[in-house]
Amino acid sequence: MGILRPFYVDSPSTWDDQDDGLDFASDPDQRTDKLPQPFRLINKILDSLFEDTWSSITTRQALKESQANFSQLPNLEGGIKVNLPYKLHSMCSTPDSELVVGAGEGGLLAFSHDDVTRPIFKFNIEGGYLKADVSDGPEKGTYIVAALDEKGVVTLFGITRAGFIEVSQLSNEGDEKVLHFWMNESNLAVSVADEKNSCSILFYSLPIASWAEPFEQISSQRLQGNDEDSSQFTAPELIGRISRLVSKKPSTKRSKTEAI
């Protein structure tokens, strides 16, 4: 269906408005006599109609070609069907593309890019996680994972050769809940909001380098059959907070006394 739009035509020009000067450098065969009014206005209208019609034709033709190309996209074949233990809400890849981490109803899963048919690491927790993001860890082959649960709390994990290692849980003030978060290398930013819709953005510095030794100790213990994680991790440091207070709108209701 075409798009209706207003059609504008310039005011008719007088004979004096036309430049009747001769251009001796032009081809005489290309020159045409100027039509008198109102024939010149009619000719201008016809030219405008033709240009708009031709533009509409070319636009429709380009749309048909694009739709035809879209409908002829090749089907991807040879995909691998993975049987997951629970529904995943988000997935992300490690910076070196070695692992794929998924956050879902039952916790966290880590898959190898070489074999995605089954997870190589799991971290199960009731309620699961809504979102996860991954950054590089203190050493090659280790990673840091930030995961957001349905209660609005962010938990930091490490991934080593022994699997997921819980590092720290960010504490929220009062009834604040984390809505979103961003992690890049050793920096973490989270946006929080309370029940009054007062929003804030918190900035943390992650002491990733200090986590190298605990990662190695816990990994060695697990590989030896000892699952007790007795190592201590340095907590993330809150380095800044930006708050936005929601101003209360003045009440428009008047008391009965004021109304009288």
C-alpha cells in the first residue's frame, strides 16, 4: 500500500524571472523554448509527478529484491543439539573463546568450545541466576564470573581447572536490588534501585591479582579430593557511588476545608 504525502508545487514564475541569457558554450540542440504560462506550470507539475512516481517505483523494486534475498537465505545445517539440565537465561563466552558460560534456573554451567554437548563444570544453587558475565582471571586459563540472581544480588566466582570457586557476594544496602551490572577486567559497575525507585550506580575495583594464590590452593585441594574451601579472598573495594533521588510530586488533592 502506498504512502500518501502532500504534493508541493512552486508558485508559477513570470517570464521576467527566467534567465533568457544565451550560453554560447552549450549545445544549441539541447536548448528548448520556454513555455508561456500556464503551460510552463503544467509542465512543471507533470515533471514532479513523474519524478515522484519513478522514485516510488524504484523504492518498491528495491524492497521486493531485499525481501526475495531474505527469503532465500540458506538454512544452517549441522548444528549440535545439547540436552541441558535446566533452562538457561543467558550465555556468554570467555575473552579467549575457550569456554561458554550459561546462567539458568539451576545455577551456572561452563562448556568447552571444543565440546558443547555436555558441561565440564557446574555450580548448582536453588533459584539459579538470571545473568552472567565473564572476564579474565589472575592467570591464563582462569576466569572471573559475575552472576545476578533473582533476589537482585551479584555473586563473584572464579573458574579454574577445578571448576567454579565462589569468591565474594556483593552486599546491598537496605532494600536495594541490583538491576544490571557491567564487568570489564578488574572493574565492576552495578545499578541498584530500592522500593522507592531511588537509583544508584556503584563502582567496584576487583583485586583479581590477589585471588591467584587462593585459586591455586583450592584447585589443588579439590583435585586431591578435598572439597573444603578454606582460603580467604580479598573483598571487592567500593570506589564510588552515583545516586539519583526521585523527587516526590506534590499532591494535587485538596482538603475539604480548602475546597470550601
